[in-house]
Amino acid sequence: MPSKTFITPSLQAEGPTLEVQFMIPVALEEQYRKASKPIPTPIVVKALIDTGASNCIIKDGIPQKLGLQPNGTIKINTPSSKNHLCYKYFMRMFLPSYGVTYEGEFTATALEEQTIESLIGRDLLQHGILIYTGNANQFTFSLL
Amino acid sequence: MAVLDEETKTYQEHKQELLSKAKGKYVLIKGKEIVGIYESEKDAIKIGIDKFGNVAFLVKRIEEIDQNQNYTSFLIKVG
């Protein structure tokens, strides 16, 4: 199980964040290679591990930068709204700190924060262990 | 929401039939065509990519009442 501990002075203000890379799914990349089409460059973003998110979120605009099309729609509830309709995209997320790739659905929506462009939700967290050690400004995230 | 409108309409038109034979599974729909029913969402999406490439298609869990996703974060900018 890959596991890593991060020490960050801004843990309380910012929350547990990871640098991740978004890419097109493997199946699509194989098609592009066969057709000699250029593979979109991975997009590097900062993702917040968010236990209050039922599912993973990607900032609207990032799937479009990768040229992806939606594979579904979903209604979301937030503190300020209910039944807000969003598109879902099947994407590949690479976690460089772990050398691990996760492929799954990401719900696309606008995000207020300029630096956080993805939320890692409980659909991914169900495969891991998160230990938040606030008094040491550190967190440990392990992936099963 | 223009993209996937046709697929959503197709799902609604066939919802009762799908519920009776495949509740809890995942349906892959392109336009007016129900392409197939699959055990997992990932399987359905990968088959959709293999069959149609990088175009919009609908993969949806077949259930009586659609489940919303829930977020407590104020980072999400909606409404």
C-alpha cells in the first residue's frame, strides 16, 4: 500500500492537498496512439482531500482543455444549492507522490478557490486511509 | 443542457423497461440507441470509448430514484 506523510505549515488554513496530474483515459490514449493523434499534455493541479465530498470534483474547464466529452450528468447538493446539474467526465488522475494512477468519474463544476482545482472525494477515499495530525501540521494518506 | 439531452430523453423513455430487467446495473446510451447494459460503470464507459471514441455518450446507473452527490465545501461555486 503506497503511503506518504506530508508536512505543511498551511494545513489548517488550506487543508490536506496533493499535487496531481489529469490526463485522458487509457482507452482513449490507445485510440489516439493508433490514429497517430497527439496526446494532450497532462494538466497539473492542486487537489484538496475533502471528506465532505461524496465524489471527486474537477474544476469546470479542465476536461475541456484535455478535449474530453462528458459521459453522464449528475445533480449535486451543496450548502447553497440543491439539484444543481453537472456533467461527469471519465478521467485519469496521476498522483506523482505515490506513482499511482486512478481512473474514474469526476464531476465538473466551478470552484471558488483559484488554487484548488480538484476535490478528492469519498469515492476515492474509500480505497485509502487518511490520518490528519493537526498538532504536527501533517497528514498521512495511504492508498489501498 | 444540450449535450446528452437526447441520451437522457432515451433513458427516460426506456426507464421502466430497464428497471424491470437491470436495476442497479449501468446502461450505455448513444443518441436514441441503448447500446448495452453492464455490471460496472467503468466497463460501460470503456466500451463506449472503444465503440464511439471521444464523443459524448451517456452511462447511467439504472435506479428508480437518481441519487444526488453531496458536498459540504463552500469552494463549489453554484447557484
